[in-house]
Amino acid sequence: MGSPCEQAKAAVGGGGLPSGCTRPAASCRAGEPPGSERSGVTSAGAGWPTRYAGTTALVVAFQLALAAGAPWGEYAMGGASPGTFPPALRVSAIVQVALLALLAVIVLSRAGIVCPAWSRAARWVGWLPVVVSTFSLALNLITPGPGERLPGTPALVVLLGVSLLVATGPRTSRTGPTDGTQW
């Protein structure tokens, strides 16, 4: 019968959406299937922004372990302090946890998943995770410690990619865009 949006438009007169359609026909862009919006947020789930939050949670757990005395210093901060971090670097790990949590809230807010009242401000602040991820990835790639590069690079590529995807996508809520754009 045509694209999913055409099916949805035809179904509206019949009182419902065909299977596979997750949003009303009026919100379809020409030729764009339901659920294809760049921010990764659909009515069926949070998509990419939750991957950002999940990856961030892993990095936060690692930083908390370092702050608690885990002997993984060669895998962080350029491997400058193998073994257990000294007190100053433990404080630095806690600061990184706070920054990572803030960046995750910004990404999730921009995607309309948490703090919906912040969504408008997150339109501009949403670029902060992109900048921080780009800077972090560059530093990770030049670090002398291969033990840090191996797990850090893939994680930072995910964080950079998702933050860029969300920053350039429409400001959304759980049910659709809130900035006047259509899906």
C-alpha cells in the first residue's frame, strides 16, 4: 500500500494505525518511516540517548571504583599513576563522575527523556556533550597508555556519536517534537 506514513494516513480515516506505525499520520514527513527521527527518541522507546546513558554509567562506575581505591590507575588519566590513585586523583575521579552525570542529563533532556522543562535550554547546552566528548576522544587517542585507549576509544566514540546525533536532531518529548518541527 506504500510507505508506513501513507499507510498511517490511510488508516486515520479507518480509526487507527496499521501495525508497525508508532505515531499519527499527521506527524509523518514525506517518505520517512515512523521511528526514523534522528534524535533516536520514538514513542516506542528512547533509543540512542539511552545508549549514551548506559555507556556513561559504565564510565561512572569505573571512575567511582578508582575513587574508592581500585588498582586500575594505569587505565585512566594517561596511566600517570599505576595502581591505586593518590588522594588528589581520587578527587578528580569524583569530579569526573559529576561532569559525566551532568552531560548524561543534558543528552537525555535534549532527547526529551528526563527533565522535560530543560529541553528548550538543552537545545544550545546540548552541544556541551559533543565538545567534551570530542576533546576527551582526542586526548584518549594520544594517551601513551594502550590500556586506556583500548576500552576508552570505543566508549568515547559512542558518546561522541550519540551526543552529536541528539544535538543535531529535533528537540523531542516522549510523544514527539516540541519545537514546531515534524518527525
